[in-house]
Amino acid sequence: MKMFSSCVISKYYLRAAFLAGTASFATLSFASGQSTSDFVLSSPEPVIQLVRVEQLPSGNPYFTFRNASDKTILEICISAQRGPNEMVCQSGFANGAKLTGPGETFSMSFDPSGFASDGQQNTLHVNAAIYSDGSHFGENALLAKLASEMFGTALETKRTSRLLSNCPDDGVPGLDSIIPQIGASAPSSSAEAAKTLKEESLPGISALVINSYLSSPTQSLREGVLEVRENAMREINEKKAIAASPLTGSRSKQHIVLEARLHGRSDMAQKYQALSQLQISYLISFIGGQNAH
């Protein structure tokens, strides 16, 4: 999940499935006696339903929503009624892991300061939603931020895929050689992030469209680049750690270690090639949907 503020974007990633399976939830206490009936969803379209309100051990309210539409949700941003001008966004674009199909649920955690604590009814605002088929609704400024971030994500994924695919060594030495090319340090500015993407293309999307994002790069574009780069570096380090493990234990464990040693780089290249193609298809649908409005 990520949080949008009025000026910049800062991201906080909660592994919802992990929390749902391991956290011990308490009755919601930031407002006495509140339940789902104490919250109203304000949305231009009836895209979601609120099905559960709980409280994390941290004290933050934790909401579970159901996709009430007949489409798969790719991106959705929801804000609380009060408090800081922030929105929490659930994104499936970067890795495809958080797409929410019709009838499926997703969860979000909010800062309790965004809600009244005096028993009054609170409103949750659906600020924007983008479906996997490219259709969408919401505030134009927010949709523009999401589009910029998606372009940064897609271009950096394509760059990472190209670097991984061009390396001739399938194993751990190949991963080591990729690290300085990907960039172990984060781009310090939006302009620096855009500069690293100048050589990339997205099949099916015109160079003029891509250049419109790279010539006037935003913080949102940089955030997209950062997420992909951080994910790629984490995966490389995980592959290297597995490859460094001793060939002991069960046959399946030994197989995993050998695969990482022999094919760690090529396995990642295949994954990023498939992910890049998926992101491009989402972007093409979204651009078409934008032009239709």
C-alpha cells in the first residue's frame, strides 16, 4: 500500500495477507462502539463495500473492503474524513500481486487521526480507481499522479528486464554484474530518475507519449522507479543468499539452492520480461480509456 499526501508521495507497504494471518486484532477502540455501520463510503461509482473494521496492535484502524464491481481493480485510492490530507492506495500495477477481482477483498490501515472519536459517523472517500481493462474514475490530479508513477514503474521494469536479459551469465556472477547497472543507490531527483530511462521504449506506446513524462518528470515517476529498483535489488540479494546456502537438507531444498546458483539471473530475467509485458498491456488500456474520456 502507499500513501499520497497533497504535495509528495510517500509509500508504506503493508503485507496484508501476512497481517491478516498473523496479527491479533482487537475491537475497534479509537471511537467507542463503532462498527461498519458507523462508516459511510463516498464514491463516484459503487466500486467497493466495507465488510469489516478491526484494530491493529499498533492502534491503527484496519478496514477490509470487497470489490463490488464486475471488474478487476488495478489501483484504488481511499482517504479518511479528517486529519492529514493523505490517501492510502492499493496498487497491483508494480508486481501484479494485489489485483482485486470481483467479489475479492483487500485491506487498508489508516491513521486514527483521520476519524472522529466522538461516536459521529465517519466517511471514507474513494478518490480514484483504475481497473485492469483501463477504465477508471476519480480526481483528475490524482489520476495524473497514478499515470506518472505507472510510467516510471513500467519503464524501470523494462530497463531491469533488458539488463537481466543481456547478461550472458545465468548464475550468481551474472547477478553480481547486474547490481551496479541497476543502480544500488536510489536516484536523488526526478530528473535523475528520468535520465536513466531515456533509452527505454514500451512497445505499443508512442515515443511522444513516453517523452511527455520524461521531459517533465514528477516525484510520482521517481517513486515508480524507486519501487522497481528496490524490489529488484531485494530479489537479487535473496537469490544470492539462497545460492550461498549449503547443499544440505532435503532433496527439494538442495534443488532450490542449485537452481539459484545455476539459473538465478535467467530466472529473474524471465520474470521481469513477463512483468514488463503485463504492465505495458495495462498502460495501453489505461491510455485508451483516458483518450475516450
